Amino acid sequence: MAVFNFTFYAKSLGRTAEVTAILPVEPPMFPIPGMAPFDPDKPLRTIYLLHGFTGSHVDWLRGSRIEQLAMMHRTAVICPSGENSFYIDDKARGVLYEQFICRELVEFTRRVFPLSKERADTAIGGLSMGGYGAIRNGFKNSDVFGSIAAFSSALITDGIAMMPDGPAGGPGPEATASPFMVPPSYFVHTFGQRDQIKGSDVDPKALAKKLIDSGAARPNLYMACGSEDFLIEQNRDLHRYLLEIGYEHVYTEGAGTHSWDYWDLHIEKALIWLNELAKARG
């Protein structure tokens, strides 16, 4: 097992980016029951794993068993820092987080590490803000990602679109009562004008419907949210919508809050799910 904390100049961000890479490139010293077979000549399946709001590239390493799980399931884990961007291109500042995550980072890590270049072996995942980023960018970049794993996803775009007007025409002051505790202007800057959100490329429902209507290859999707999580209704809502339009997916909920205990449990379940998908492909 190797863990790298590295930086590289990201053109899409116009600055140096910080990334953690967890790579099961060596066999364990002792056999581990249930561990996937070790083949040093086989490129690694990869998940690009995104942090939540206020987080960073080291969150998954510090908060979960991701290092051990990566070894158990022979999966490379790439964790970038996305600031509080929701992993959306910020064109006003020329800081293109979608391009960074979905194109530049994928291309760079494939050049540097022994990662599979196959779409079927490439997943995107994340928690909270990162869950939104995984779903939105996985749907929008379905040519890159074959699977999506999203936990406690911050699917807040419908709520933002329905916020009452504030004095300047943006969301009203109650927007600051959101769990993200940001000024109303943040939502406009990040997602665009409220009346333009629904149906746009920041709207996960619209992106899912576009995949269905176009007949394009759809990423496999695993969604999980705790029943005591403040984001549970938003996750249930997307789950219901996906059922309505015929987007097959795995959805699970159960006792749990917006916490590492829940995310650690479900990243393990998601990696097992990815193993099962790989076995089904042969």
C-alpha cells in the first residue's frame, strides 16, 4: 500500500492543486481473508473520491478506513481538494472545478500511476457536497465515469430554486439558515440565478433525464443516506425521480446521521458493489 500527498499545476484551476492518492500497488505482508487477488500487471480500478463542504483532500484518509478498504478491494482512491466549489466550473473566476476533476485530474493520474483507462473501471464518489459533485459530474461526464457512489448527497439545487426573494432579487436572508452557513450570494455565484437552475447542467434531475432521453451509456449509481441525516428528504426525492424516469440505481437508507460512522460503512458497501459490477462484466 502506498499513500501519496502530492501537488501539481492544474491548468483548469490556474494554480497548484493538492491531491491524496491511495494505491494498493504491493501485496500485503500476510494474506487477508476476502481480499481481492493481487495482480501486479493489472491496471487498478479507480474511484475519484470527493470531500464535503469545508473539507480537503485528506478528509477521507483521516475520517474513514479508506486505506484498508482500498487494499481489500484492489481499488486506487484519488482524493482532490475542491474547496467549497460543489465541483462546478466557476467561470467568473476562471477556476474550472468540473474540468479539473473530470478531465485534467483523470488524465494526470493515469499518466503517473498504474490506473486503468477503461470507463468501466473508473468511478466517482463523494460525501455531502462531494456526493452532489459525484452525481452531477458523473451524469454530465458519463463518457469518463462508469459508476457513481454518493453518500448523504447535498442535492440542494431544487431548494435553492424555490427560495423566496431577498431585497436584491437573490435568495432571501433565510438562505443563511442552510447547513452550509453561507451568504445568499454564494448560491447565486455557485449555481447561477435561481430561475435558471432547473433544467440546467447543475440540476442532477435534468442531467439524468438527458441521459435517458439520449440513450447514452448511463453510469451505475449507488446512493446512500442516513434516515436521521438533514439531507434525507433531498436524497429520497432524487431516488423517486430516478425511479419515475426509469434510471436503474441502488438506493439505501437506514439509521445514521451526517457522520463518518455512516460514510465509512457505506464506502465499504460501495466498493463491494463495484466488485460485483466488475465480476458481472467478466
